[in-house]
Amino acid sequence: MPNSLTFTLVITGAPWTSQAPQTALMFATAALSAGHSIDRVFLYGDGVHLASSLSTPPSDEAHWPQQWSVFLKKHDIPATACIASALRRGLIDKTEQARYELPAENLLAPFEIAGLGEWVEGSQAADRTIYFHGN
């Protein structure tokens, strides 16, 4: 498609304290509908809360982690939570659970935990990197 772009999205706001994840999901949906592509999604700071499998919003509110998980799987888009941000906020995958001898892991699929190198790689691969900040 002529003039199609590839985007890397960076989300730094938590699902229930900012509009960042919601706005990013609306942008990603619109971008794909317009023929663009999303190279990857990177969660940083409080944005890593979007990757928690333990989030349970009230039944009358949107479940943003679940909506993102479904969207990412449907479109086969990789998504990464910054390891430093994740560990500070209690977001743990199986590797970190074993490393720190923790009782459980709580990373929502298809999110993965990795370093800032993923953000750098995504920024280099994409035509545009768009940030969705919290408050």
C-alpha cells in the first residue's frame, strides 16, 4: 500500500489511572484499518500494569489488559514490558519467578518481559514511534 507506515507504540500510563492504554488501542486499531502496521508495543513505567494477568476491574468497566491481549494475539503483534519497570511493580514472568524464587508469576500472554533493547530495536524498525503517556 502506498504511504503505509510501520509504528512502534510505547505506553507509559497504567490502565485505570490514565487514558494511555485506551488511546493507544484506538490508535492501533485505526492504524491497522488504514493499512498501516504495528511493529511492536512496548510498555514502560506504569504502562507495565497493562500486562498483568491479575488485573480484575469491576464488571461495568472495560478490561484493558484483556482487550490488549486479544488485539495483540489477533494481529500477531509482539508486546514487551520493560524488565526494570515490571520488576519494580510486581509484574513477573516464569524466568524472573525462578530467578528470584518467587511464589508465582503474573504476566498476561502474549506480553513478554525484556530490556530497553526491545524499545531501541522497535524504534529502528518502525517509521514512527508514538508515545502514549500517563498523567
